[in-house]
Amino acid sequence: STSLDIERIREQFPILHQEVNGKPLVYFDNAATTQKPTVVISALENYYKGINSNIHRGAHALADQATTAFEATRLSIKDFINAKEVEEVIFTKGTTDGINLIAATFGRAFIGEGDEIVVSTMEHHSNIVPWQMLCEEKGAQLKVIPLNAKGELLMEEYEALLSEKTKLVAVVHASNALGTVNPISEIISNAHAVGAKVLVDGAQSCSHLDIDVQALDVDFFVSSAHKIYGPTGMGFLYGKRQLLEEMPPYQGGGEMIKTVSFEGTTYNEIPYKFEAGTPNIADVIAFNEAIHWISQVGKEAIRAHENELLAYAHEKLSAIDGVIFYGEAEDKVAVVSFGIQGVHPFDIGMMLDARGIAVRTGHHCTQPLMQFFGIEGTVRASFSVYNTKEEIDKLAEGVAKIARMMA
Ligand code: PMP
């Protein structure tokens, strides 16, 4: 087994130590949101108790402290994804907000009639709908990369979709519904070869995989703090400096301006140009603790542990009659999507919940992907660093019982 002391890690997550429906909680909904270690929870309290004040404005001690702590997170994110410059990191509300920002600024400014945007069949709705809205507004076209039966992108078909009309390729790094890890390095270099820019949805990848935006040469990268052991309501957008400078602002308001008069307004430098209004200061500051935490534990060790859980879950569940897997890619993060022949996913979820086991059921905000598999939804168990093989035994026990009962 792996080098991590999982019991010691579990001690740092207060929420895990409770009973649900009279059973010890087994939390397998990590792809929806991860739980938070005590250092993150304490940072929120410490902020409000000690330094709460508005940033970048006040000429007083607390405002200085809050501003310093706030900007320290930007620096940590820069290192976390290996951005070249700290100004290339924009704070957002999360992945959805980051994608909408790019659609509203880069998209409105640089995508026009007859242009094409490429997404994949496995995208989350947040990486489909903003592009559909933009296409409708601009008369542009959305093209879709198809999949094979294992839930992997068909790369030859992808290359065939690319042309000088392609302005943007927007793809998910790791699928929330299947766990598939996409070959984004290749996707990016192919797109660049026809002059297209690339946006990578990193909502599911940052907590498992090492991210190096410079090595990838990716143009835009977005993620959510709440999927990386951090707070909700906060995320980040990385963009290459030149692109961010060429893009018009997102929302108008305070902080994003240099000067305002009724004759005309001038805009602030990046990153502030994209950060109108008072941001989510407390959560940004607390996210820094999540980054420190994950770095201390080490992504390699986390990945090794999660891969072990993934293999174990696959082994245990595949031994049960009637279990069907969705998404069996070669390269996966720790997500198992499955069903039981003849049983509705929602019923499986309810019966597992009665055993204290939290899984997600349904379409996982990926309805086109469910249509591809010809199903309404799946049961998804997604694992994190604090999960154990004993918990997977409980899942398998529950699933076996349901399969026997309902079949
Ligand atoms: N993309 C993927 C792959 C996701 O898993 C999620 C969250 N389920 C999102 C985008 C949207 O993230 P958020 O809801 O945090 O904006």
C-alpha cells in the first residue's frame, strides 16, 4: 500500500466523523465537492475574527493584512499550476464563472460569424451551454469530438474537425462523469497548428494531477477551489498574458477601472481588469491553506492512493452480477461510474444512502454523454485521499445486496 497515513489524514477532516442514517458516513461524492481539512475551516474563522476588511482600498492596518493574504493566494495558485506570471491568475467564482468569463470577453471579441468552437461529447454543461449561447449570438458553429465505447476521445476525428475556421477548442481535462483523463497536450498542439486557442476545464484534474500550464502551452485553464479541498464560491482562471491584455473586461464596476468619468473610463491592468467588485476575500484566503495542504501531502502520494482505491473498487464491483461500468478509459482519475442491470440509478443511490454511503446518481451535468451511452444516468463513486478500502468493501456489499434484491 501507499506511503500515506490515511488515519492521520482522516483526523484532519472533521466532517468524516459522523453517522448518517445510523451508519458511519462513507463519503464517495468527491467529484461533486471534496471535504475540507481543519486548516481551511480555521482560516475562514481566523479571517473573520482577525483581519476582515475590504482589500486594495483602505489605508489601514487590517486592509493591508487582508490584501497581503488575498494576494498571497494568487501567488500560490501561480506556483500550483506553474504559470509564468502572477498577473495571469484571475480570481473567479469557480469553473463555471471562468468559462463564462472567457465566452463573454474572448468569445465576444474574437469569435464571429462562420467561426467554429470545438468541444467534446463528455463536457460538463458548463462547458457546453456558454458556447451554445455565444454561437447563437454570433452565428458561429459548435463542433463536437466523438468518443469510443470506453469513453475516450477519438483523436483522429478531433483532428479532422480542426480547420482555419476553428477559433477555440474547449475540453475537459478529467471527466467528472467517467474519470477519463484526456490527452490535453496533444489536443493543445493540434489546435495550435490551425491557429486555434485552447481552454482546458480543470475542475476535476487539479486535485489529482500535476498541472503545468507552461509545459502544456495552454491558453486558458479554469478550476474550482471546492474540488481541491478548498471553500465553495471561489475558483481561478489562468490565461496567457497577451490574450488577457487583448480581451475586453468582463463585468464593470469598482476595482476593474483606472479612471472613471462621464466622458469615458479607462480600465485597470490585469488581473484586476477582470475582478470587478469586492471579491470573495475570505474564501480566497482560505484556499491558500488548501493549496499548502495538498502540496504538503503531495499529489504523487495522493494519486498513488487514489489509483489503488480505483483498482480495488473496479475489482470488487466487477465481481457482482448485473453491474455495468461506464467509462473504462486507460487513463482515469478516481471515478467509478456504474449501474445495475434493471435498477434505476436513483434507487441505488437511495439504498446506499440508507447505509451511510454518499454517492451521486443521475446525469452528472453531462446529458449529451448520457445520450451517447443511451442511459438516463449512472451511479458515481468518486474517491479522495481520505477514503479507504474498508469503505469500498461497504460499497460493494451494498451494491451486491441491491443487485440480489432487485434483479
Ligand atoms: N466542469 C467539470 C468537469 C466539473 O466537474 C464541474 C463541477 N461538477 C464543473 C465544470 C463546474 O464547476 P463549478 O460548479 O464549481 O463551477
